Amino acid sequence: MVQSLVDFARGKLAALEQQQLRRVLVDTERLEGAVAIRNGRQLVSFACNDYLNLSQHPVVKQAASEAIERYGVGSGASRLVTGNHPLFRELEMRLAALKGTDDACVFGSGYLANLGIIPALIGPGDLLLADELSHACLLAAGTLCKADVMIFRHNDLGHLSALLQENRGDYLRAMIVTDGVFSMDGDLAPVADMADLAAANDAWLMTDDAHGIGVLGGGRGSSFMDDEKAAVPLQMGTLSKAIGGYGGYLCASQSVIDLIRTRARTFIYSTGLPPASVAASIAALDLIAEYPDYAGLPMVKARLFCAAAGLPEPESCIVPLVMGEPARTLAASKMLEDEGFLVTAIRPPTVPDGTARLRFTFTAMHENDDILRLAELVKPLKQES
């Protein structure tokens, strides 16, 4: 045991404990529908990103089981060595068709995708412009790529335009990155207008559609609002939320995907996803394509909740209630758990200081009666915040 290391860790933990910012893992068993079991209690979960409840769908689970029987548990190597089992090509073709692109590249996770894509496309002497509320992995990739990074105010096209006008001419290449749906606020990026602005300035727009695919735009995501496809050349996302499985992807032109497969370090040096995960995603995408009305249910549930609780109309199936300080937010989360609801308290540094919040997520299988009962409990919290 190295005492200086132990002392360092203990000191850090004590400081976090004092600010009520220390994290702990809680065993959670998820069942069909929107049910979770914690500490022996059955709760209605409004804290899960499995928006279509497909991780528990019998067709999806059967596809995973059959893939294990045929291909085994693991892929055995990186995809460029021997880990590229036949299911990958099928999944990438489905993703490309869904997103209207030439091809797709599947990564081990959404975080790995962003850490690999951005440094493969831009580097020193280039410009990266990022929305200030972009997911942490987009900002981390900005550090890795060693490009000059400029942050624009959240969803502020005027600020983004000004930064481009002032700086675009100084760089050979420029990329703009944003979430399509912002994971902690639930609002949407102005994707179509941003795509037009990017094209006018010869900048490459990449949207992280982790919380859009499967539930918005008929299941196609945030680049397909109002029945039109926005001209986004780099559509990134995850398979771990509405798709119900695990993994990340990029959908783009053939030449871009070929380059990513050749140069993205998190693709080259990571073991390929297990066959079961890939097969599950294929089955989930088939269900989304077959039942588009089902894909729209999370938004229906979110609207019901907001109307009943007196909250603004939601833009996605993520609804935040900003409480302010961590202690108050934790107390509210505990109160809801006592009433039979699992709602996570989100605290800094995930969100800015002073904006700790309850984050409600809505799924296709939430019961309306549970939603209305939750709304009644939330009304007093809304008035206090």
C-alpha cells in the first residue's frame, strides 16, 4: 500500500462528501416495462435511457441468445484483426439505411466513437467549435485532437456564426459538434439551421444523436425533424439507449467511413463488440422500423407528464427539473423513492454548479396512472424551485 496515494484518495473523497457530490453504485435490477428493483423494493423507474424498453423485449433477447449460440460470447479481437464477425456488416447497413447515408461504422461505445472520430478528421492547425453543453466526450475529443477549440453559447446560432466569420479563414479545416438532444436539459439543437450555417462556411457538422435515434423523427433521430433530413454529414450516436443494447456508431459518406475504419484509434485498438450486442441492435432496429407509432410513445408520455405537472412542453423524452443545490436535489429524489419512483438526482460536475436537478426520462411502457401520480408529487417541487 502506498500511503500517499491512499491519503490523496481519502482527502478527495472527504471533500466530495462534504459537498454531497460523492457518487456510489447502487445495485439495480431492471425488469420488463419501467420497473426497477433497488434495496429489495420495486420502483417505477423514470431514470433509464431505455426509451423503448427494447433491452427487455423478447425478440431482442432471443436474437442475442441465438448469436451467442452461433458465434460465441466475445468477438476475440479488434475488428481489423479477426473480431469483425458477420453481424457487423448487417448492423452497419441497417444504420446507414436508417440515417440515409452511404455507410456506417460501429464502435465499442458512444464515448469511444467520439474520441476516435474527431481526432481522425481534424488536428493541430484546425478549428473545432462546440456547443457549451455538448456531452463530455465531445469536449474530451477536442483535447485529444489538439485542434483549436472554441465554445459557442448553447444553441446560439448567432454566436456560432460570429465565431465562424471571425476565425474560419485562419484554418484549413473546421468542425462543429453538438448534441442533437441534450442529455441533461432535454432540448434539441437547431440541427437543420446549424447544418446550413456549417455548409455556408465549409465547416463539417457532427451531431451526437445518442438521445434522438429511435424516438425522434419517426425513429431516425434529430436530423429528421418535420419529415425532412437535415444536411448533416457526420451523424454519430449510440446503440445503448432507445436501441436497448450497447455500442456507438458513425453514419457518413463512404469515403469518410473508410477513413474512420483506417485511422480512428478507438476503433483500431478496441476489441469488437460481442455478437450478442450486435444481434440485439439489429433486432431492435427492425422493431423500430416495423412499429413507428411505438417509437413515438416516449414523447406522448413526456407531454402527458409536463401538462399534468405544469411544466413547459418537452422537446424530447428527457424532462429536467432544476432544484439548485445538491442537498435539496438528493432530498427530492429520496422523497420520490419513498413514494415508489426512481428519479435520479443529477449533480455537478455533470451539470453546472447551482443547477443540480431531477432528470425524468419517459419510456414507451410507462403507465399513464404512474405518470399522473408522479406529476402530483412533482408539482410542489416545481413551485419551490
